[in-house]
Amino acid sequence: MADDRPVAVFDSGVGGISVLGELVRRMPTESFLYFGDSANSPYGSRSEAQVRAWTFMHTARLLDADAKAVVIACNTATGAAIGMLRRHWPEVPIIGIEPAIKPAAAAHPGGRILVMATPVTLASRKFRELLARHAGEAEFLEAPCPRLAAMVESGILDGAETEAYLRQTLRPFLGAPADAVVLGCTHYPFVRRTVARVTGTEEIYDGGAGTARETARRLAEAGLQTDAASPGTVTFLSSDPSEEHRLLCERLLAAARAGASDA
Ligand code: DGL
């Protein structure tokens, strides 16, 4: 039976819009309800318990708003909370993004792979287990980027300031060229061009397309797809109600829908 309720998409802020773009491209007739907790962003330097509590609270609100499925479009929140969310709402499809370690390692066996993510993601048990499963397939270099999500959040995208930050933060890893880079935070695809310039590789992986594919699969499996023939809607909700913030969300979605997350 067709289901026209929206799919909820959650992130600590605007980063999940890079995933939302992939979701809309893959399922143009579905409707999406996006919530970014920009007032509390960034999550990546908070305690895991705090991230878990906020993620739980916002997921509950999105389900109260009649979402039929929830996409946790935040690596940090997935690492901290996905197990708890699935235990609490076993009947709801809950899809979580995680760093694209698997496709990067498969494409670059034995390669040097730089993994950029928030400190909370890198420390999470879920990520440690993911990395352990692929240990030996490639050399993974973990690069915490504690300020990068906050820069994107304030609209600082590709440009001199981002480049200076990345050159300084990634300096320990730039001595030898990386074969690939994993963007383990959904904010980072919006500065992909600068990452490519600084690291010297165009082999850049993020989990957005894989998450959209998995969401489509889970909706089909649960019989929750819409049968609408016309394009669905995208509704933005945020804990930052400013007009400037709304404009940033629209700008980022236009870039992500075009398949170029670089805005
Ligand atoms: N976009 C989030 C992620 O994928 C986290 C950014 C943050 O709030 O620190 O990890």
C-alpha cells in the first residue's frame, strides 16, 4: 500500500542537506522533512551522551510529525545513537549514515586513505568496529577536523579560510600523497573542492549516495513508498529560525540536488 507521509532527515545542522540532495535525486516523488539542530551544532565536539540525548529527542519529534522513516544524516549522531533509536522504535525504518570506509578500501586496496571526521565519530565504538572490519585492506589515517562543520554551518564554504584551516589541520598527513579521502561528516561534501586541492586527490568518498540507496531499499521492503507521480516536497525545520539560515539551507540543497555538494 502506498504511503505519502514524509521521510524525516536529521542532522546536527546543515550538513545532512548533502544527504538530502541524494535522497531527492534518487526518490523525487517522495516528500522529505529535514530537521537540523543548528542551535546546538556542532555535535562533533560534545559528549557522546549529549549527542545521544539530542538525537533521541529530535527523532521523537520527527516521528510525532508523522514521518514514516528516519534518516540520521549525521555520522556523529549515527555513531552515538543509532542502536538506541532502533531498539526504541523497532517498527520504524531508521537509516544511519556512516563513513564510506568500505567503498574507499574496495577501490584502493593497500592504499593510503585519509578519513576526515568529527572527534566524536572517530572515538565512537561503532566507528572503531567499522575500521576494525576493514583493517588490513588499506592504511587508514584518522584526521579529526573539529572546526570544519562549524565553518560550513556559518556559511564558510570553499575559499581561502577553509583552505588555510585544512592545510593546518591536515598537515601531519600531507607529507605523502593520499590515494583517497573519506568525508566522514555530512558537512564536508560542501567543501569537497577545497579538500581535493589540499590533499591532492580527486578520489573522495562520502556516504550520501549509499545512504539514499539504502533508504530506497528499506522503504520498498516495508511497503512504505509513495505512489505519487509528481515531485514531492522538501520542508526545512531548524532550531535556528533566522532568515539567513533558511537561505543557507536552500543554497546548499540546490547545490546538493545538482549533484555538486560544493555550493
Ligand atoms: N554533520 C555531522 C556528521 O556527519 C556532524 C557535524 C557536527 O555537528 O559536528 O558527523
